[in-house]
Amino acid sequence: MPLVKRNIDPRHLCHTALPRGIKNELECVTNISLANIIRQLSSLSKYAEDIFGELFNEAHSFSFRVNSLQERVDRLSVSVTQLDPKEEERKFYTKSLYFFSFSSLLFPTFWHCMCLF
């Protein structure tokens, strides 16, 4: 069941009691119905303004996020173009060799400690 965020009033256009002493009942019902239609249009207009305001705020927020993301991409593209591929490859192999040599030194100590338990 959907949750109602906005409710357009009046819901029923012709559900009112007629005043006594009316000579032309059809004209009275027509006038009441038209007045209620105008009230509905007024309510609908107010809600349409609210909806478009919310839509504008969402679009503004989205635009801000996209611009921020574009700035980050631009900074990254500048950083990537300034990198030297040979230097980065050397750094990668140096770090990975250091990691494997460090872990191979710690493994016997770790294994010895685990055996004590």
C-alpha cells in the first residue's frame, strides 16, 4: 500500500447538502461542483509547485556531485600523465619483494608460536 505524501482536496465534488429555498437546484449543484473543481485545481497547483521544487533541488544536488566527480577525474588524469611507467614498475617489484621476504622471515616464528598452544 503506497504512502500518501500529498492529498488533493476536496475529494468529492458534489457531496454537499443544498441550502433550503433554492429555486434552481441544478444551477446550485453546478456552481458547488465548479467551486470544488477550482479548489482541487488550486490544491493540485500547490502540490505541483512542491514537486517541481523538490525536483529542482535533486537536480542541483546531482549537478554538484557530477562537477565534484569531474574535478576528481581531471586531477587523476593529470597525475596519471605525470607518472613514469618504468619507475612505477620498479616500485611495484620492490614492494612485492619486500613483502615476500618479510613474510618468509616471520613465518617460522609464527609457526613456532602456534605450536606452543
